[in-house]
Amino acid sequence: MRVELENVGKTYDGDSWAVRDLKLDIQSGAIFGLIGPNGAGKSTTLRMMATVMTPTEGQVRLDGQDSNSDPLAARRRIGFLGDGNPLYKDMTPADYLRLFGQCFRMGKAELEAAIDETLTTFDLTAKRDTVCGDLSKGMRQRVLIARCLLHKPKLLILDEPADGLDPRGRSELRRTLDRVRDSGVTIVISSHILRELDDLCDQVAIIQGGRLVVSGNVDSIIDSHEVSRFVYELRTIEGHERALELLAGHRVLVEHTGESEGQKLIRMQVQGDEALMASILAELISAGVKVVTCSRLRSRLEDVYDRISADKVN
Ligand code: ADP
């Protein structure tokens, strides 16, 4: 399903705008990430996309149709997981799915078949009869997402789905979303952490104070902002001082030095591309610096975000 937002705005109090002038075009079959700090207007935007809230101005179009012209029909094609969704602790995953399937007025046979299929898709068959209170956080998250897909929507909207998940839960979430996307469903997710969405989304929009800062295809955003400053952490076991001397001869800004687990750390901004870092590293090693690791600390989208924010301040 293609989702278009045409100059969408929302005010809760008739005075200040939670979201204003939002223009987005989400391609059918994409994983789209809506990114912004807390209070930026992400939940408000997602609620309007999900038709649970009406825009004060502008229009949300789903496959070219104004979603407000028939909100109930639109909602049948959408799976929405807002923030703060409860899972009833005493219910099993099968009971929980049944409850939501009944809300969508699915017929009994169709619903039971969909429950079996969904539990299999989400690797929950073995936990079918375990109460949700006894499931891991990652499994509970899968149950929540599963219930959004039971009625086979064409658009899945998840508000901060990675919030509170540990790294394992996050990689499970990634796998789940990839699978859902492969089935042809358009996915919209939000996050206040850029890193979470960086290599997961095809398209992203960054919003701040209810307004769009940048949107589009992830690769083209990165290209168009010519990110030229990379932050690395260098860990050495010998030659720390020598490394600092050599780095001073390049366009490198040392942000922090320290020590951890017997290794010396240098966190630095390198004003150049990855080829420059590779040549600096080669120089350090040939000068006898014993390098253990050298890793990028921030994702590419985080670099874009820093760059945009700096431009706004200047
Ligand atoms: P985010 O999801 O990015 O944290 P929200 O959409 O929740 O942002 O909030 C955007 C703005 O709208 C904030 O200033 C918030 O206080 C306000 N807001 C959100 N929900 C409501 C509401 N139900 N009533 C009044 N103001 C709200």
C-alpha cells in the first residue's frame, strides 16, 4: 500500500501544532522509518496514518484514496501498534490473537486458521498455551506484532517497536519485519534512536518540532548530505602516544582518550572518507602502534542528523 501525507497538520489544543505541513510519500512495499526526538510528533503522525486520529489540516491518502472518506474500510487494511499497548498477562498468545480477530469480525473458521498460521510465522506455536506473563520481552513483542497482522493488512504501523528490547530482541524484530515486508506489506516504524533504523529502512523521514527536516531514500539522503566526518574509536595495546602524534598530522580531532580492559582508547573525528581512515590505520600499524580494533561509533544516518542539526544552528 502506498501512503501519502499531503500537508498534514494536527493541533490538540487549537493553538500549538504537534505536527505541521507534513508531506510524505511512502512507496508500496517499503520499510519506512519515522525518526525524531521525543515530542517531535511521531506518534501523532502515526495515529493519523492509522486513521485513529483525524488530521486538523491536510490529507492522508492510502493507495490514492483519502483515508477519511471511509475510515472503517481503511482501518481493515491497516495493522497498528501504538505506544503503550498492553498484553494481558493471563491470556495465552492464542487467546490474545482470538480477541483481536474477533474485533475485526473475522469468521470463526477463518480466525482459527489465521491464528495457527500467525503463530507459526512468528515462531510462537510452542508457546501457544503459555500465558503472556511468562513469555520473554522479545516473544511478547512478537505477539503484539502478530495481532496486528492477523487480519492480513497491507500496511503495518509500529510506534517505537524496538523500545525496551535487548539486542537479541532487536535482531528478532529485524527478522520479523523483513519477513513481513517479503509478504508485500508496507511497514512504517518510528524511533527516537537513529541507529535502530539505519540499516533496516529503505526510506526515512526525520522530524523535529512537528516539522519535516529531511525525507527520502536512505542512500540518497546520505549521498546528498555528503557526510564527511566520521567518528571512530581506536583501541591499542601499545604505542598510544605515538598514535596521538601521528593523528595530529592528519585532519583528525581527538574527542576523548581513556583506558578500558587494559587497552588505551582514542575517540576521534576524522574529516574525510573511509579511505582516509584506512591509510591512517596503515600508517599507525607500520609505525609500530599495536591496534586491537578501530570501529565506527555512529551510523551514517546519525552523521547526517548531526550535520543537519549543525546546519540549523549555524
Ligand atoms: P513523539 O511521538 O515524537 O514523542 P508526540 O506525537 O507524542 O511526539 O507529541 C507531539 C506533541 O504533541 C508534543 O508536544 C505532545 O506533548 C503533544 N501531544 C501528543 N499527544 C497529545 C494529546 N493526546 N493531547 C495533547 N497534546 C498531545
